[in-house]
Amino acid sequence: MENDKRENMISLYDIYQNLLTLKQREYFEEYYYSDLSITEIALNNSVSRNAIFDQLKKVENILLDYENNLKLKEKFDSILKYTNNDEEIIKIIKE
């Protein structure tokens, strides 16, 4: 997976994760944060590779859909652009 897509998915997940199911969060985190393969996730959860693949694609589409509608990441990125990298301001915004 290309790095830009990975970083974007993780950023979107950080914003919208509470809108996903527990299983969707679990699969996403195992794949994106723990860097497990689809096969490893499937074995760990006693489901098929195809089920994991489908769920990960579904989560990616859900995250993109939320962003297309709500634009929270876009707004957050715009705010950060105007902070001149002031770490204190960035910390407050992230909280």
C-alpha cells in the first residue's frame, strides 16, 4: 500500500473511528497499526481472508464517505496550515 494512502486512511480513522463497529475498528487497527497481513488477521479471528479483505475495503469506503460529507479532516488540515506549526496551538486543536 502506498504511504500517502496509508497515512490518509489513518488520519481519517483517527477522526471517525467512533462511527465504526468494534470489529471494523479491530480489523483496521490490526492491518494499519499492527501491520498484520490479511491472512494473519483472518487466522486470528477465525474468519476467511475474503471476509477481512471485504471489511477493510468497506471501512476504507466508509471513512472516505464520512470525509466527503463532513470534511472534518479537510477543516482540521486547513486550521493547522494557519497555525504556523505552533506546537501549543496544534496540541489544543488536537485535544
